[in-house]
Amino acid sequence: MKDLRHENVNLFLGFFSDCGIFAIVTEYCSRGSLEDLLRNEDMKLDWMFKSSLVMDLIKGIRYLHHRDFAHGRLKSRNCVVDGRFVLKITDYGYNELLEAQKCPYIQPSPEELLWTAPELLRDPDMRRKGTFKGDIYSFAIILQEVVARGPPYCTSELSAEEIIKKVKKPPPLCRPNIAPEVAPLTCLQVMKQCWAEAPERRPTFEEIFHKFKTINKGKKTNIIDSMLRMLEQYSSNLEDLIRERTEELEIEKQKTEKLLSQMLPPSVAEALKTGGTVEPEYFDQVTIYFSDIVGFTSISALSEPIEVVDLLNDLYTLFDAVLGNHDVYKVETIGDAYMVASGLPKRNGNKHAAEIANMSLDILSSVGTFKMRHMPDIPLRIRIGLHTGPCVAGVVGLTMPRYCLFGDTVNTASRMESTGLPYRIHVSQSTVDTLRSLNEGYEIIPRGKTELRGKGVEDTYWLVGKKGFLKPLPKPPEIKPGTMKLYIIFLLAVVNTRTAEGTSCEMANSQAFCHNKDLHQIPHELHLNVNKIDLSGNLIQSIPEMPLSLYTSLQCLDLSSNQISFITPGVFAHMTSLLEINLAKNHLYELAQNGTEGIGLLPKVEIMDLSHNSLYNGMAEYFIKQAPTLQYLSLADNSIVMISHKMFQGSPSLVEIDLQSNIIMEIEEGAFETLVNLSKLNLSTNSITCISDFNLRQLEILDLSRNSIETFHITKSDDEYSLRCLDLSENKLLHFPVFPQVNKLVTLNLSNNLIQLTTESPHNKKDYMENEWLDGSFHLLDQKQSRNISSPYLSQLVYLDLSYNEIKSIPDKFFESMLSLHTLNLSKNCLQAFLVTYDNALMSLTVLDLSYNALQNLLLDAGVLSNLKELYIQNNRLQTLQFDIFSSLPGLRLLNLQSNNISLCSMYSGLAKQRLAGEESGCVSFVDSPTLQYLYLADNMLNTLPAHSFYKTSLIVLDLTMNPGLKIELKALSGLEKSLEYLYLHGNSLMDLNIDLPCFSHLKHLNLSENQLNWLPKWGSDSPLEVLDLRNNKFSTLQNSNILALENSLKNLYLTGNPLDCCGNIWLSSMIQNKNVQIPNVEHLTCQYTQNFGYQEEMYIWNIRSEDCEKEDLKKINILVILTFVLVLSVIIIGAGSFFCFRRQNFSHQFKA
């Protein structure tokens, strides 16, 4: 890859590997991919531009093919464009890299396969390698993207999955539809040739290159020239464009000035436009109007946000229409509050009171017939307050300047509104005096003494009409105590009745399931005794007090996966039954950013999930500062960097905290020490580098995996620690952690670190020298030297994982104190030898994993591992072992010896308990191992499987795959007839089995693929076989094997890759039609059909019918009869001719005589 150099091939720079991440480093191209360029609607692409990109693509692939390099993954997103608009091909060699790294194959999505040739879709193995003809097909799909400027198959209405199915299994042929006018005809012809169904009919890139040169008639497709022509065209139209833009600008300017005059008084707007200042102005007499909607908070709580917006828009549009008939100025609207003034900014003498009074009557009349769109059955009631007096007006602010009124008159008018009643115009004494002075016939009745907050008790009045005012006014409700409360209750009842009919929640056992219903608010129609509400996956943005506070029996509230950014403080304070709140995957960081005091008291909440909310330092306290009963808290997947000592002060009862997947770098002292009940702490996937002086004695489970920890120390103390499970995997530990002598550790995971055990760095030495309270010693065995260091004291340890480290040898007596150890994982290290003696104290060990090391020596003293049940030593270099090393393990149940180099001893050696003369050196015996049930001997270069190899060993699973040249002696598996269930003989190049398979009465799974077998024994109907794999052998007919008898038990039958004879396997058609047995890839399963004169034709096996074979047999009989007749006739003719010839010769002799 590094030798590939071409202008249209993206330069390969090298590989990047760190922390398990492996990546290819290539040259950066600033324009992104070809897919990005084509999807960018702002980028104008003429044909010259497109053809230049296509020609670059052709040159690049042409170069790769000349270098005998198939791309295999060609698509528009793998073609990148640099700053000079030169297209370059990238991701070449990707498949080879995956194969070299032995990465598992991941099935691509249908969208990723739209560029893949049909023959590659049918053959996944070939698809991963890639072919030259496959690249040509991919080029055709990219060409369609370029000329159509759309994704593959952009004109088709089929889904990607449907397209792939049709491409994979024609007819009919499924290809993109391209309009003829989008590109030259020759280009479209080349495209269709490149996506031909038959690969051999597709042109080479050499041919494509020459054809594209003819499309442009020999002209160079230079993007720079194309862009210059485009600039000349743009400049010629620039003058007209400027004129059009100037006219549009003038129109927009007029609109802006009109809008500004609507937002500010004309005189103020003109002053601001000229850049002048607007001085505050004093007005000695104005009348101010305030109104609001009665019960607006309840209406909002019971409406969708968009419905509230529509309500206010409809109402204020009605008010604005009324204002046009009066000399008034609309000051502002705040929520449901509407403020109007008269007498400013243009003075009108003492008419301001009359103008406001007339406007108030008109507004009240129009509201009487107003209907809310989403609540047409509920009357909308407003209350109005008027007051007259002096005020000051001025412009406030530079950004979005506002014309505001100041003074006690404004406050008094607001108090008149707030103390008013529905459908009433509440008027102050000063306004009444002004109206009476005008003598225009206003009907005013006294209300009496009214207390105004901040003003004391004053006489107020009701404006109820005017002489000559004929419009109907709504009838005010009776003024009685509790009238407003009854109105709100009535409102709730009506709304509940209306919305309950269309509720989308499902109720079951006092639980409401409202997830994924596109709700914008908490439903209010649920039963009041509901104890669980699931509102996950909706569009809720805030949590108001209503209607949540109505559900007094609620115990569990799930609001995860919403858009919540606001929670009313104290909303949960009175919900004494609430035990669990799930607020995961919301926008709670916005709530904390606004600087509120928090969500208030959580009186009985025990479980709270705040994960996936982008919370960072100091934000968690907003939600848990008053949570005295909180026990389980999740703050996972946030952005917390530091754990402060104050974070959990408001939650002293915490038992479990989940802080995984944050960015935690620092933990302040005292952060967790005060949480006396804390037993489980998850700090995995953070950025912690060191744990020193660990002293959380109350903690039982601690997860510190996926950090960058280099050292772990527990504070020196004689007190007992409660820690039972510790996960330090995927860190950067250089040495074994230091633990106190008194501990309860049961599970310890140290996998994926840098531990060496025998390497005594200065840091290691210091750790153990300073901890003199760790007594005892053990001897480190090294090839050249030995030295003493302290032994970890872990008497209760049951599980120890040291896999994926750099351990080369195990110190002597390292396991001395681990008397309870059951599972030991030392896989993926650098061990060359492993010795277990009586001094190792591994008597309780049941599982031992030594796989993927470099083991050459394995020594196990007899009787030491008496409890061992599972032994994994695959992928090592074992060749010479003790004769009875495995049979001396009395409890061994599973043994994995895959990928070593061992050989098997004969039965006679096993019975004699020693190697006999002539036995292969280092062979092992599996004779008389009654507990062994699972044995894996794959890839061991076994030459011979001796007779009675497993005598008195009741195996259930036997894996002998990938031992090419293996010879199975007669009765090699004798003794396994009553126990064996799984037998794997894949990839052994076997020509003869020497195994009487039908005798294995419990055999369920048999894999004989990748061999050279052409015969199987005859099966009986009582066989329990479920899976039979015969792929890639030399079977031509299986008629005599009676596989059809297995139909009652057989579930899967694999037959591809065999030269099957069609008429010799007619039973297979019956099995396919019955559909009792699944035959993978049966649609591609072919057979050889022999016709007249021995001509063979390949056919799909599901197309063969029994009558076809009967006709063919009849033809063969007829031909045989004819040939026999011709032969007999020929013999007669030859005999007669010979006889006559002989007689003639005799006659001639007699005549001469």
C-alpha cells in the first residue's frame, strides 16, 4: 500500500494503534467525500465539472487495477476530493487489512451494499476479497450518483433491503433508472455496460478510459477552466442581479420600517433610525389598561404548548383589531397579561380615560363570544383593571429596545386588574372622576372598599356600560366566596372529560404506560390512584406542578428520553408516595445552567436516574441536595470532571452510585466517606489515574475499570474492609495492587493491564517496602535469578482474572494465601511454563484458563488440582507433556487443547499407565478419564487417531477439526457410541471415515465439511441427528446413505460444494418440498444433470423432478436396446461376409486344381 503513488489515489501514510484502536492514516482532503460534494446543493456542478470528477475516478481505479489491486469496497463515500477539486480514491486495501488482523466479519447494512455487484452479494467470501469486475459494477453505481446527483437508486421507491434482494436474485433485472437528458448518450451506455449482470460482459477500466475520452471529444476536463467559464457567466448577469437585489432590498426596508413603527411609537422609531437618543418623557395624565385570563395557569397546564400559543395569538389578534378603532397605544403583552395606554406618546387632553373605557367595553363584548380552538366548550373569562394618573415613558435597552412606562400609575392599574373579577371592568377613583367630568353617560356602580397590595384600602368601582353602547356584554358570575376555585374545578372536569376520550395511555393494574406517544406534557386524565406512570420516549420539555401533584399515590415516575429542561421547584415536595424517578436522557443541564435553587425536597424517593443529561461539575447537587431517603443514584454518561466533597451531602442514605462514563479526573477527600450505607460504587470509563489511601471500609463493590489507573493503594489499617468485588480491568497497572491483611475480597479483575509480577520496578519495591504490615514472603522463580517479595494475602478470593497482561512467569507461592480460589484466568499473557505443586495452594481451583500464551511446559503434580473441572490451554506451543497429565485430574470435565502440537497414545499405553515402546514421544493418554466430557483437539497436527483412543472415557463433545492428513484407525471412537453427541471432523482432508456413524445412538451434531469423502454409511430412522454438515466434499450421490430417514430428527443439512448428481439424489427434492429440514443456501445448490450422449448440464437441484429422471432412464434403456441391436446385426453381417469369403476362396482353389 505504501508503494501506491498516483494523483488520483489518496496517499497511504501509515497505521495508528493505541488503546485497542487500530486505524489507517491517509492524506487529508478538505472537500470531504464525493458523496458530500454531490449532496451539497450550494455547489453548482455542470457536465464539465462532473466529467472531470468521473475521469479522476477512472484514472485512479485504472491505476489500482494495473497494479493488480482490486478495491473491493468502492463507493462514493470512499472517494475524497482535495482543495483543488481533484478526486482521490481511499480505503483501498481495507479488506486485506481486516483479514491480516483476523478481525471478525461484520455483516454490512443493506444501504452499504447498494454499490456491490450481484455475484459478490451471492458469495460473501468473494465480497470480502473484492474483484476487478466488482469494482467496475461499483463504478457504474457511482456514475449514476454523479449524473443524477442523488444517492444510489434515487429514482426507485424500494427500500435498500428490497433493492438488494432484487439485485441478488434476478429476474427481473434491478438497476437504477436514469433520464436520458442528464448526461451524454455514450456516458449512459458505458454505465449500463458496467452494471451488466454477467461479469465477463463488463468493460475493463482501460476500455472505459478511452470511451470517456471520446465523450469529451478529446478536450481536457479541467475543473479550473470550468470554474472560470462559470465566473464569466456570473459576471455577465451580475448587473441584472444587483438591480433585482436592490429592488428586493427596498421592499424589505419598507417592511422593516413598518414593523418597527408597530413595535415603537413613530417618533421614537425615527429617532432610533437616525442614531439619536430618546430622552424619557413625563406625562401628567394618562389612563392605563391591564387585563389577564382567569385560570390561565390551569388552562396552560392542561394544554399542549402549541395550543397555548394558538390561544394567545387568536385572543390578541381579536384585541388588536379592537385597538384600531380607538386612540390608544399598545404597550406590551406578557404571557396572558395585556397592557394598553392612552394619552401617550401623543397627548390627547383628558380624552384618554374615555378612549380606554370605550376600548374596554368593546374588548369585553368581543370576549363574550370568543371560543378556544382546543377547548370550545369552556368559556374564556378575562378581568380588566383601569387607573388614571401621571407616568414617565422611555426607551430601555439597545438590543431589542422597548418603550416602557414607569410610575405608581402602572402599579395601581395592575393591582386593579389582579383584584378584579371575571367579566368585570375594575375602575379606580381617579378614572371615575375623569370619566364623570366628560359627562358621556358611562354607567358606573360602586364596588366598595377594596384592599390594594401596597396601596391600602381604597374605593373602587365597576364600569358596566355606556349610554348608546348597544353591544352585548357577557354576564359576570355571581360574586361569592370560592367562585374562582369552583371555576378551576369545573375547568379541570371539562378538560378531563374532553381529553379522556382521546387518551393514548394504556392502563393496567393501576399503572399507566404512555411511552413513545409524542406527548408534550404529563397527561391529566389518568386515574388519581395510579401508582406508576411510564412517559419515556415523548416530547415533554417541562414538569409543572399540575397535574403531577394530583397523583398522590404515585410511586414510580419514568420521564426518560424526553426533552426536559425545566422542573418546577418543589414539584415533588408533597408526593410522599413517590419512590422512583427516572430522568435519564433529557436536557437537565439547561436547568442547572439557569442557576435555580434546585428541584426541592424529595421526601421519600429511593431511586433516581439522572444519566445522559450532559451534567458537569456542581450540577448534580441541584437534584439531590434534599434527598434524605435516596438509596440508588445514577449519574452515568454525563460530563462530570470532579467529585466534590459536597456533592452527596444532601443524600446521606445512598447505597449505590453509578458514575460510569463521565470524565472524572479528581475525587476530593470526604466525597464518599460520610455515606455510611454506601455498598456499591461504579466509576468505570473515566479518567482516573491513581487511587491512593483508599479507605472506604463500608464499600462492598467497586468498579474502576476502563480508567488510566497506574497504582492502587488501600490505607494501612488493622480494621476490616468490606470490599468483596473489585474491578480494575482495562487500566495501566504496572504491578499487583496492595491490599490490607484483613479483607473480604472475593472477586478481583485485573485483566487488560501492564502487570508483569516478576518485574520489580523501583515503584514496586517502594510499595512493598513501605507496607511492612504485609507479612509473609514468597520466592520469585526466574530463569537466571530469584528474589523475595511479599505475597498478597487474599484468603477469601474466589475469582482472579489476570488475562491480557505481560506476565512471563508466576512467582513461587504467589497463590499461597488464596485457599478459596475457584477461577483463575491467566490467558493472553507471555507465560512459557506453568507449574502446579502442593505448595501452590490451588486445591479449590475449578476453572483454569492458560490459553493464548507461549506455553511449552505444563507440569501438574498428581492429585494437586483434584477439584479442577475446566482447563483451557488452547493456542499455546505444547508438544511434550506428561503421559497421564490429564487422566490424573479426577474431576476434569472440559479440556480445550486446540492449536497446540500434541499426539495421542494408544489404548494399551493408557491401560499400562505408561508409554510403551514405539509410542510417539510426548504423547498423552485419554484412556480411563470417566469425568471428561468435552475435549477439543482441533488444529494439533494430529497424524493418527489410534484405535480405542477414548476407552472408558464418556465424551459428549469431540472436536478433531483442522488436522489435515489425519488418519482415523478402525474403532478409533469405540466406546463413545452411547455418549457422544457432537463430533467435529471439519477440514481434515479425510478420504475414509472408518467410523460406523449410525451406531452412535446419541449423536446430534456431525460436521464432516472440508474433506474428500464420497461415501457415507446407511442411516436408520431412529437416529437423533439434528445437524449434518457435508459441505465441500466429493459426494455425487447420497441415495444409499438413506439420509431421508433422518427427516424426523434432522434440522439442518449442509450440502453446498459437492459434485451432486441430480438423478442420484432425487430424494433431496422431496426433503426440500416437505420443508421439515432447513438446507442453507438451497437456492444456490446445484447438481449435474446428464442428458443424451453423456452431455452434462448444471441445474438447480430444486428444479429437478422425478419424472425427468424416469424419462432419462427410459431414454437410456432405449438407446441401450438400439445399440445392442446394432451390435448383433453387425456381428451377423460380419459373420456372413466372412463365411462367403471363405467359401469363395475354397471354390477358387478347387477350380484352379
